[in-house]
Amino acid sequence: MKKILLGLAAAAIFVIITFIGSYNAIVSKHEIITAKWAQVNNQLQRRNDLIPNLVNTVKGYADHEKNVFEAVTNARSQWAKAGSLEEKVKAASALDSALSRMLLVVENYPDLKANETFLKLMDELSGSENRIVVERMRYNEAVRDYNVTVRMFPGNMVARIFGYRTASEYFAAEEKAKIVPEVKF
């Protein structure tokens, strides 16, 4: 009888330790997602801060391309107003698209491409874009890791008990970003 009770006690302790370990893993990975999103947000803010200088520099050369500048400005203000993670993701995608259109306009102005201020701003913007790509990748990895933990046994049971759900916000390339641009010389 003692052996059975000791076995049951050992099994109960094992279940409790597994339960606590699963809960702590879920909480830890949930916090990692929050931290990774903060890093994405920091890089998006950095880019957002550079854009007015870049727009003003390009505007001096291409004043008649007003609609492109308005699109960039509108996308930037959308991002600034976005409150939720989903709104920020959508606004960041809109800003990506608007910046791409503005850079196409730049191609028509050889003097602008040689302008020192423009080149410095483009270097900064390029660096920001690279940082954003890296942080988005890290964020997506953290979301994937968390989702795996929340969906696998015993994490799925622990997650259900404490109300944790899978994270659904991944950064993904837009369909038009998958089209290879045509380069002409």
C-alpha cells in the first residue's frame, strides 16, 4: 500500500512540476513576443522619424509628384495613429508600399540621386529597412515558438486553463512584393 501511495505522490509531483514548467514556458514566450514586437515598433518609429526629412529632400526636386508625397505622409500618419498591433502591422505595410512608390519617382531625377543629403538619408533609410526586416524575422520566430508551445501537449492544456491563445499576427510580405521588379538600362 505504501508503494502505491508513494507512486501516486511521485506521479502527482511530476504532473505538478510539468504543469508549472509549461505555465512558466508559456508566460516567458508570451513576454518574448511582447519584447520582440517592441523592437519592431522601435525600428518602425526610427523609419517614421526619417521620412519627413527624406520627403522634404525629394520634394525639392520632384514637386509635381504631389500624390506620391501625400501617400507617404498619409501612411506615416496612419502608423502614428495606429493603436493595436494589427493596425500597426497594416500601417507599416502601407508605409512600405508608399515608400516604394516614392523611390520609383526618385529614379527619374539623376541630380537628386547625387545629392549628398539625399544619399545620407537613403543610407539611414536603408539601414532602418534592414533593421526592420531583422526585427520582423525575430518577432515571427518568437510568435512561432510561442504558438508551438501553446498548441503542443501539455502546454495546450495549461494555455486553455489560463486563457492563453495562439498569437495570430505574423509579418508577411504582400503579394505585390513577391513580383520581381523589371530593371531596364
